[in-house]
Amino acid sequence: MIYIILSICCSVTVAVLLKTARRFGINIQQSINWNYLSALLLCFFSFSPNLAELSNSLPWKFYIPLSILLPTVFVLLAISIRYIGIVKTDIAQRLSLFIPILASYFIFNESISQLKLIGLSIGFLAIFLTLNKKNDATDEKRRWIFPLIVLLGFGIIDVLFKQIALNKDVPFTTSLFIIFCGAFTISSLISLYSVLIKKTALELKSFFFGILLGIFNFGNILFYLKAHKALANNPSTVFAAMNFGVIIIGSIIGIVVFKEKISKINYIGIALALTAVIIITASQLYAI
């Protein structure tokens, strides 16, 4: 369980860092760029990918969209945390599990059990209640698009990663290194455009912040993989504990530390989100 706890801590720490970035005047785009440099170096030294033995038929159709989506969705994640808060953004990110489940049914023609359908139904209601806000101001309404895009983005990323995991020609950790390289390249091009065209100055503090962000971002992935390896016969335990833990810890930190305002309806949404995660996890064990 120690790996699950460490993965949860790293995941929540990433959200906390993104929440505090504005307070320290951090350039988020630059930080996310350096985050991928940090992550790919850690990936290289942790997993030692053997690039010399790569297959000629690499799954570029998955690598390329992931290289684009990762830095893009990361920026949107930061924007969502800034405007909507850690609590609701974390829940949106965790409920993105609906996307691969729906993809398995509509794209890969897999069956969906009754228990899983119940979990999905509760989850959709949880999204509505969690993101519900009484303020009807136009600007406030527009901000709610960010957690929804985060949900959709992470869901698509999960589907693409699952496709890569099924590829037996390339080790998953090697694919991860290639994707980090691609994400760093894309984010570097964006940073280059910002510096050369928009005349945005490179910031040393954003560099160090990004390196720190990358350490925890990679730590989340590393410990998550180690948890699955340690509990190879109980993947649902890892899945449930990870999602449950992030929602609970993220909610506590958002409400207690950052004083995020949560309505009674939002609390009901959080409870339903946890219920949905438990039911969907149970559906992996019992085909009802």
C-alpha cells in the first residue's frame, strides 16, 4: 500500500503546486515545459529504456496525439485549478475514467455490465452536482468548461495509453520515455514561439518550479506502476485506492487549506463521485 500512498501524495502535490503557481508569479506554460524535461530524464534513469532495440513499427499513431495532448491538457488542468479549485478539478480528472469505459463499449465492442452502467449513471450525476454553481454570471459559466475539458482530455489520454500498453513490441516504459520526449518537444516549440514572437522572457523561477513539478508528476506515474506490480493480482485495489484517495485528500486540502467554497449540492456530488468509483471498481471484479 505504500506505493499507492506515495502515488496519491505525488498526484495531490502536483495540484497544490499548480494552485500556488500564480501566487509566486510562475509562468505556467514554461513550468510545464521544464516539467517534461524533468520527467523524461527521471524516466530515462529510472527505467533505462533500450532505444537501440526499438521495433521498426512504433505506434506513432498513439505517440503523436499523446505528445500533443499531454502538455495541452496539463495547461488546461492548471487553468481549471486556478479558476475552479483543486476539489472539483481533481474529481473531474478522476471521473475521466468514464471515457475509456465508454470507448471500450462503442469503439472496441466490449460489453458493459449492469453494475458498471449503474456506476456510470451515478458518475454523470456526480459531475453535474460537483460542478454545479449558483452564480449565473457569464464569466463564471465559461470557466466551467475547463474541468469538463480536463475530464475529456484525461479520458482520451487514458484510452491512448491503454492502446500502447497492449503493444507487445515496445515495453511500456520505453513508450513512456518516447512520449515524454514528444511532449517536451511540443511544449518547447510553444515556449519558443512565446519567447521569440510574443517576447516573453524566460524565467529562472519557472524553470525550478517546472523541475519540481516534473519530479512529482513522474513520481505519481512511477509509484502507480510499482503499486500495480506489487499488487499484480489485485489491480482493482490499486485503481480504487488511487482514485478514492486523490478525491478525499484533494478535497480536504482544497477546502481546509485553500478555503475553496463548496455548496451542499457540491458535497453530494463528491459523495456520489466516490460511490461511482467504488461501484465501477467492483464491476471489474463481479460481472453483474
